[in-house]
Amino acid sequence: MLSETLGRGERIVFFGGAGVSTESGIPDFRSGDGLYSRSGDTRYTPEEVLSHSFFVRHTAEFYAYYRSHLLHPHARPNPAHLALARLEEQGRLTAVITQNIDGLHQAAGSRTVLELHGSVHRNSCLRCGAPVSLDAILATDGVPTCACGGVIKPDVVLYEEPLDAAVMESAIEHLARADTLVVGGTSLVVYPAAGLVHYFGGHELVLINAEPTALDHLATLVVHAPIGETLGAAVP
């Protein structure tokens, strides 16, 4: 049934979360074995460590956690990423809207990717603004600094930071024009990103997630299965 739904779509938008990348070996956040359930330094919660104020006050500890938990340089696109790239190549998918920061959609070949929470592949100096690659971050220990002496910050949206207004505006425009929206790998509990679903202007709403979501009752099709396996089989 999913393949038929996608076959009817002429302006498909995909909105995805952390579950899209779990089949690439990147843990999600809120599942039973997700990042937020893992043991570690009990002095701080993951939400505290991944906040703007923690980055400012405890930059070295932030980077220790960031390198060990959020950077996965050897991860590769899985069948979900590749299927979405095929849909775009066929001219039927207009945009991927993602909460992920891993860059796997681009690695799979997708071109129109709206990264709501930024990307680990973009980093910049807080003093002079110079861009810094992910490889440069991986090659350092402790707090990475620029040649000018400034601290490098990843271009990822931390707790206490707003989402990029231009990215949000573009996402809303794509959703309003879409005839089909596929939501996958997200529990739809993280706002404001999850609220974007309500801007969808079409009629075919597909939800693909391992667990039920609060919006399942609004969908025209619900699939509770691994998203890579599901999309990979549905998109020729």
C-alpha cells in the first residue's frame, strides 16, 4: 500500500527524526536503548549537557560528550536515505525535512535537505566566524580552537537555542505545497519541530515509526516497522 501511495504523489515531502538513522548504527534519543537511556556521568542529564548554557560554562565537558555520543563519522546511508534520494531523482519528492544532524541524507544523494537542528559537518569560530570541518573537530582533543584563538562551536541547535528561522520558513512552504507527507522515524514529541506537521496542506499523510505516535489517528496510512526496510521496499 505504501508503494501505491507514493506512486500517486507528485509533490512528496519527507519529515524525519532520529529513527531514520538507527539502521545506520546511530542511536536515537528516547527509545529503550537510546542515547537518553544510557548510563554515564550522572551529574548531568543529556538535556543539560546539550544545552547552550552548558556549552558556554563547561565547554570541555560538552565536547567530551559530543564527540563520544553525537559524532558518527563512519556511519553510512541506509535504505531509507537511499530510497528518499531516488524519489527526489524521480522528481516526485520536493524536500527532506530532518531533525537529524548526521548529514546522511546528503551522503545518499538528496539535494533539498532542510536541517532543522543543524549539522555536525558545519562548525565555525565564535570569534571570527571562520568555517571548520568535521575532520578538524575529530582531529583535536579537548576544546577545538581557531587560529585566531576563538572557540569553535558546532552548527547544531542546542537546548535553549532557537531553530533557524529561514529553515523553518522553507519547511513550512514545502509542507503547504505538498500533496503527500511521509513522516518517519520520529515520535513527534519534540517541539517546535513536531508542530510542522500541522502545516501540511495535502491529503495523504503517511506515518512510519517503530512505535505509535500521537498523530497516528490523523494518518491515511500508518506503518509500524523499521523505516529503512519499509521505504527501501516501497521505492523502486
